[in-house]
Amino acid sequence: MAVPKRKTSKARRDKRRAHDALSAPATSTCPQCGAPKPPHRVCGSCGTYKGRTILEIADD
């Protein structure tokens, strides 16, 4: 069974984990209502995309 000859240093261990960080999802503002929404998606609060109404949102 293969066993490491030397202890892996903290620097070498952490270099390997450098790409594991999560990034926050991108958001843009809706030009119609100003609510935050993902880019290139229909707005969840007003239902518009590129100035056109795609979804009818019920007002409760």
C-alpha cells in the first residue's frame, strides 16, 4: 500500500484547494420594476423580458 514519505505542507495543501471557493450568482436589475433578477432571464416579480410581458403575475 502506497504511503506518503513526507507530510503535505499547509501551503501545498491549500494551493490544491484554491479553486474550490464559491462565487456569488450574477444579478442585474429589471428595467421595468427595478427588482434584482438573474441576467438573461424573465423577471420573477413583474414577468417581463426585453420590454415584453412573458408571464402574467397575479397580484395577491
